Amino acid sequence: MDRLDAMQAFVRVIEKGSFSAVAKERGIGQPAVSKQISSLEEELGTELIHRTSRSIALTEAGRDFYESALRILDDFENATSRIGRGQTAPKGLIRVAVPPTFARLHMVSKLPAFFTAYPDIAIEMSTSESPATIIEDGFDLAIHSGDLPDSTLVARRLGQTMTVLVATPQYLARYGAPESPEDLSRFRSVVFVERGSIQPWSFGSGQDVKRVVPTGVFRTDDIEQMRMGVLEHLGIAQAPAWLFAAELREGTVVRLLTPFERTVPILAVRPASRRMSAKVRIFIEHLEKTFALCFQFNPRPN
């Protein structure tokens, strides 16, 4: 048994959630993957994965071995990259969790240049709004806009954006523009909800922060729907500037109450318990360089 290969197969089974998915990924039959894991369990003398007809779950020993296996594989990758630098380019798969709208607007466009420089690295991008999924689902990295809510994660700042209040010129021509945060109660808003609760808008920072609960006829828990609601002239919305980068540049949406805007970071987030592999470090550095050129994240006031 190739222990390293079996360890890699075990980690991927946990990350993908099934033997068949890993078999398809590796281009081999499912029995071959199952045999690798069984041989690994036999050598260790303990069950790592509890199998049922519908699902798999880590045993207590499996959870311990999974964390150890991640560290071993990362150390091996770092060592081969360091020792073979100039001869062996980084390779392998990076699994990234990204909010779907941010991925579509700003992440996919960063990949061609990366693949040109590192053709042996593959990116698997999955949509997720919560950075906590990188631990729960075995991702290498998550991209997050805003403050970091989880102390079990570490972050590297890729850039920053503004939290802006926006509306279309058509909406403003019909209803006018607010003059202060307190004035917003007179205006229809496109309201973002989370788990059924309206998310308040924040203006300013520190002790001077003002919070307003928006009201409107259109509520959604999907940021893309919120974006389209604004573009359909349904109301005012508060959002990160990257969501309306193109529209702000073209003038199809207008920023309001700019003195009350807040700056929020755009972060690359990874588990604190896991050593950063060479390929992940290289990808983060690429994003940091390319995001530094994205002036639209911090557009100038109208």
C-alpha cells in the first residue's frame, strides 16, 4: 500500500463526502478507493470512517487522523516545493469557498493569469456565504467580505471595500434622496433578510455608529436578488461597493450619504489549526496582487 496515496484518498473522501466522487475524480473504480481506505484502517488497527448505505461519517479516531493527515500532506507539499524550487512547480487542487455573487463578479476573472503562471494547480470553487464552512467541509480557503466572526480562523487582508448606500437615478428622480440616516424611514428600501430577520443598516463606526432598520416591499435573503431589486428601481439598498462596481462606474446607480460610509476588509480566511500549504500561499499572494489593482472596490464619491 502506498501510504501517502492512501492518506490523500482518505482526506479527499472526507472532503467530497463519498467514495464514488473521489473515484470519479481519480479516474478509477469505487472499489479501488474503498480498498485503499480499508487497507489504511487495517494498518492502523482502527475504523476511520463509519459507512452506511447513504452516508459516511468520521469516527473519533478518524477525526484525529484526518487532522494529522492534513498536516502531514501540507508538510510534504511544502517540503517538495521548497527543496524542488526552480525545478518543480507547485501543483495540486485548491478548494475555495466563495460567496457566489463575489465569485461571479470578481474571482473568476482572476483565474486566467493564475493558471498561466501555475498550470499544474487546479481550483475548485464552491459557493458559500459563511467562512466557517472551510472547517466543516474541508476547504483550503474562504474569501470573506467583512469582519472575521470566528476566532478559530486566521485571515490575510486582500483588499478593502466600502459599505455604500445606493439607488438608481430613476428611483431618485421619482422619490428624491435622503439627507441623513434618520431620513431613510421615508424611503422604500430593498431589504436583506437573514434567517427571517431584517438586517439593519450601519452608518459610521465606533461610538458614533448609527443603525437603521430599513423598510420596503421587497425583501430577500439573496444578495444577487437584492442587486437586481436596486437595478429595477425598487428602492435604496446598503451593500459592499464591489456588488455595484460596474454600475457605480457607469453611473447606473448613485451613492448616497457618502460621509457615513464604512470601510470593510476583503479577507482570505483559512483554519488556524492547519498549516498553509505552498499552493495556497501562492494563490493568496496572486489574489492580493490582483485585488490591489481593483480600484472599483473603493470608488470615489459621486
